[in-house]
Amino acid sequence: MQTVLILGAGKIGALICGLLAESRSYRVHLADVDGAAAESIVKAHGFDNLAAFTVDAKNPAALKAHLAAHKTDAVVSSLPFYCNVGVAQAAREAGAHYFDLTEDVEVTREVRRIATGAPTAFVPQCGLAPGVISIAAHELITHFDEVRSVKLRVGALPQHPNNVLKYSLTWSTEGLINEYGNPCQAIVDGRLNDVSPLEGLEEIEIDGTLYGAFNTSGGLGSLGETFGASCESMNYKTIRYPGHCAQMRLLMNDLKLNQDRDTLKRILENAVPQTLQDVVIVYAAVSGKQDGELREENYVNKVYPQLIAGRLWSAIQVTTAAGITAVMDLVLTSGNKYRGFVAQEQFRLTDILGNRFGRYYATGGTNEVSSEMVVRGQAGRQRQSRVARASGAKA
């Protein structure tokens, strides 16, 4: 039985360790600087293959000592993005596979550097966005002979918004501010460029509901580097309810709180409630040439909170944890197929949705996932893939 170390006993780490332990395929260690928090989660799950540890991952010596004392096959970081470079370095030295949830571009570049020549896999940017959205977009890209545009849109939203921001905190406040405040990458006129966050506001209608979408950092992942030279435009935007973007521009730009993020974090956490009654919207649209004709295909899915192991988990917890555990499971059960730096788009959507952990994307969505969708390609070729059927979605 392989041993997996989960770093971080927060909202996502709690579900990651539960999913892995419940499968009975892994020996799972949950570690946190607050050992009592980790122990509380382990007791709540009640699995005999799940154990809690006190480890300060920001202390390289402490992390290396834990990895040396326990034969660890994989390290999964559900820590804040700024912790991940040190974790990746420790995993490299320990000969373990590495996975994280970072959306930070610079952190990913450092992980790529650490992964050079590694005999194990280093898979950053797992989870939802980047993560499954990149995998879904890549699946659609493979259906086209020529690609013109790629749109990636993701939103984690309260089901019943009732404040001026029309938003509830569903995940890391630090991660949210990082996405809203850092430069974003996009393909514009065939070139990879930096674009401003909270800009590029557009309207999207899904199942009769109108949303706004705007630039945020990190969601494009490595997809721009992989396919940017072969398409005219590619971008990632976060989905929110109308009006949210204007309010965040006021806070971050007009009131200059992007320059004082600690204050902004305190304001948001004091004023904006958390909720488990959320919905995650995953939307990808690709247009291009098929059989010489200009066509578009969409992947659209909504995921709601779900009961897992007798406990209700929010949609953002489910989609993030299911995304990273599915990828980790595919890597650890595939022998030596994956080594060095591994981009999200190297995984197939069919494999993710068919995985025992990735299946939560299918069971939690409102759109039926067809067993086969046949797309006719150039010269009458037929290409098959499992994709979610788009219903009533337009950009």
C-alpha cells in the first residue's frame, strides 16, 4: 500500500485525506502545523489507514525529517501557494511524487525547475482551475483540425447571494485575493501576453441565468504555453454574479487595497460569510475548423454540494479535492508513465471522469455526461470522447 502525505488540514485537505482513506488503496498521513486540527479531522473520518501528524511545512528541516521517517510515495500540498516551492524541493529530495493546488504562475515556474530530470512526477495546478478546466478545454481542442479560440470559465458561487458583493467565501481568502490582484496570462492575436485582472468583463448566460466573467490570475495554467502558438485567442475568466466585478474594482483598485492585502483579507473575512450552499460552474468553449467548417463545442457542468462519507461538503471542496485526487490516483497507478513536470493537459477528460475520484464531477453535475459523443473530423474521420453535453449555454 502506497503512503501519501497530505499537507494542510484546511477545507480542501480535510476532504482529500478522506477520499483517499475511504478508498482503502492508500495509507494516508494528514499533517498540519496545528496538530490538533489534523487530529480532529482524522477522528471525524474514523479510518484506520488515516493518521494525523504535527509538521510545520514552512520548516524545511521538519518536513524533511517527516519524509525521512516515513516512506512517502507522494506529497500533496493543500497549503497556501507561497509554501509550495519548499514542499516541492523536499519531495524531490525524498524521491516522492508531488502535487499541489497552486494558481500562482511564479510558483509553478519554480516547481517546473525543481522537476527537471526527476524520476518522479511533479504535477502542480491540480484541482479545479487550473486543473479540470484545463483538462476539459484540452479535450475539446483535440476535436478540431484548426483551433481559433479557447475560452475557460469557472465560478464558485453562493446559490443564494444576498449581499452587495453577491458572493460568499467558499475557499481560501488569500487565494482569492491573489487571483484578483495578480497579472493574468492570455493568448491575444496568437501571442502569450499579460492582461490585467478584473478587466475583460463579459456576459455569459447558462441555463437562463446571466453571469459576468472577468480576467483573474492563474486559471489558464500551462495551457497557453502548450497550445498558444496554434490558436488566435485563449483566456481564462472567473464567473461571478453581475455587479461583483465593479465592487471588487472599487476595493482593490480605487481604494488601493490590492497594495494592502492583509487589510483586504481582514475586511472580507469580517464582512463576507462562508457557505456550504454553493455551486461550481465549469464552462469551456472552443471554436475552430472541422471538415473545413467553422464550429464550436462546449463543455458545461454545474456541481453542487455532496454527501461524502456521511458528511456534507461544499461544491468547491468536492470539485477541488476530486480533481487533485483523480490526477494523483492516475499517476500512482500508472507505473512510470509520468515523470518530471506534468501539465494538466497531459490527462484525458475521459480518464478523469471515469476515475473513482473524478466521478464526483459526473454525479454532482446538472448536465448528463454522455457515454460517447461522436465528432466528425477532417475527411470523414470520427473521433470519440466523453464530454458533458452543453445545454442552454452561450457566451
